[in-house]
Amino acid sequence: MTNPNVANVSNSEQQSNVVELPPVDRGFKAWSFCASACALETFIWGWNNTYGIFQEFYSTNPPFQNSSLISISAIGTASLAIQYIEIIAVIAVCQRYPEKVKPAMWLSLFVCVAALTVSSFANQVWQLIILQGVIFGLAAGVLYAPIIMWLSEWFVQRRGLAGGIIFGGSGIGGFAFPLAIGACLDKIGFSWTMRVWAIILGVCCSLALFGSNPRLPVRKPGIDRPRSSWPSGMTNFIKNPLLLCMLATNAVQALGFFPVSVFISTYTSALTTSTISPTIVLALFNASSVVCYIFFGRICDSYPYAAVILFSGLGSALGAFLLWGFATHLGLIFAFALVFGGLSGGFPGVWPAAATEIAGPVHEHVSLAFGAFGVVKGIAAIVGPIIAAALHDKSKTASYERYGSHGYRKVEIFVGVMAVATAFCAIGVALMSKSKRM
């Protein structure tokens, strides 16, 4: 049996040099990669999860308060959607040019820091859209995408657990950053908050980059070692029924998730005059996903991930229909934030298991499956909130109703229906998964 911790790096079949590799699924280097990747996740995706705080600030403070809500919401939406959608393209390029990956990550970090720093001087929303939305989103996507590619190198049997820990970083950041950034905005204002945050981002992500490395050695191509081709078997990969089913599942799940992530702070503000309650609700919403990221990932290492999808969908539906639907006081909205934030927010914990099964024996397709999931989620990040905004009855913003207060009844029903659709998709995933194994 071949030793999985030894890689053949020969220039020919007759002569070989053998290099000892760090062990898979265990050891200091594997878990230090996991910790470093979690830190990058925290500062990149955790930042995205704090945008509700900035949206509320921009809407109520000069010089942005006279801008339309649509243009203000476009800042965070652009950044989030770009990062999700570009992942698959970045991964494909990284697989072909592996020797360029680490320099590109350092350059991207510099661009992220520069974009946030320059945005501190902005006085119009269109400038924030370009700097915090487009430029930061593009750079952050390049900075993060290699983590997805290297995860499948470092972890095999514990890939779900490791992925859950890494993805949980977004929830950690989403819990801590709204509280910290909200306090900074109140005390030192927008400009200095952005400058301080840019410094923190640069320092912490620089430290994380030192531990974020591939397991397999990177070698420059040459005459005797030509550059690898673009990922092979793409036609079969794209036509894979299990991939298509998982893409549909991710689409309906994300269509229900993002309206809540965008509007939960606004809904809470309608329930209370307290300025801290919306921040606490958003923090709880993000924090609860950490537990489910790790739990879902660990369960998927041992049990069918379709069962986790079913559980996530049904639990999220009950939370939307019952807890949010009847939430006329803070207690229920806090409970909804914990339940829905965990069960729906932790859904990507199934991605490692699903991507591994979709890829089969073609290792490169694991990362591409992740990227495909990201594209769908990025599109849903744009479409979901737009649908929710159209469903929100603004004429009832100040009304207290027994079910669906403040004009959110149709939004709550839409979110619940998408969660039910996710549960139904789990049945299709289970059938496709069973067919693939036969």
C-alpha cells in the first residue's frame, strides 16, 4: 500500500526524488493551517457579516444619510457577491499557476488594506461602493480562495470538521466585530474606524498568511515539467446530476438566508428604541452559526450530509414561520436569531462532504465544487434581499400585528418557504448520492 504521506516528485518514471510530507488529518502543520485559515475567514467573511452595522450608520449619519437605501445596501452586497462569485475562477487559475498563489495573496491583502484606508476619506456613497464593495471584494476573494484549494490537501477523513472550524471564523467575526465596530463608530467616528480597522486587518491577516500554506510542494514548471493544464473532465463535472442538485439546494437555501442577515437588524430596530439591541441580535445571529458550522461538519464526516440538509431546512423553516412570524418582542427575535442563525447560517458546513462526493477521484474538482457553490450563493446574496425588499410592506412599518409585524409578513413567509424547499431538495440530494454510489 502506498504511503499517503510521501509524494513522488520525479522528473521521469525511472528516476524519482521522494519528499516526506506532513501527515494528513493530524499533526501540528495540519491544525496550524486550520487555525490560520480560520483567522483569515474571521477577518474576511466576518467583516461581511458586520455590514448591517455600517448600513444603519450610513443611513443615519452624515455625509451619507441622504443617499438611497438601495445605493447604501449595494456596498455590502457588492463585496459579498463578488467574493462568492469569483472563487471558482480564482481557484481554477491557482491550480494552473500554483507558484503565483502566495504572492497574489500578499498583494491582495495590501489592496484590501489600501481600499479600506482610502475609503475613510470618502464622502459619497458611490465611492464606498467602489472601494469597500468592488475593490475590497475582488481582493478579498483572491486572498481567501486558496484556502479552499488547500483544505482538501491537508484534510481527508476530518475534512468536514476542519471545514466547519474554518467556516466558523465568519461567525466569530460576525459576533465580535459588530460590537467592536459599533462602539468605534460611536466614539471615534467613521473615518478613524476605517483606518484602525485597516491596520488590524493588515496585521492579523499577515500573521495568518504565514500559517496558510499548501501541503504539497509547489514547483515551478520547466521544460521537463510542463505547466499543468486547466482542470480536466469539466464537461462531466458540469453535467454531474449530484452537482446540479446541490447547486439548486444551495440556491434556495441562500435565497432564504440572506434576507434575514440583511433585515434582522432593521426589524429589531422597529421593536425597540434601544440602539444596542440590533447590534446584539446581529452578533447572536452570527455567533450561533459557529456552533453549527463545526457540528454539521463533524456529523458529515460520519453520516450522510443529506440528513444534515434536511435537518437544517426543517429547523430553519420552523424558526421563520413561528419565531420570526410571532416576534413582537425582543425575546422571540433573540430566539429566532439563535435558531435561524445556527441552522441556516451553519449550512455551508455540509459543503466539504458534498464537494468530496461530487468530485469523486478527481482531486481538483473538490475545490471547483466549492467554487460552484460559492457562485450560486453569491447570486442569491444579490437576488434574495431584492426579493425581500419588494415583499416588505413599507406602509405597515409602524404597525404591530399578531403575525408578521412591521410589514414583514410576506418576507417571513418567503424565508420559510425557501427553508422548506431546502428540506425537499435534501431528498433529491439523497437519491442522487445513492445513485452515484451504486
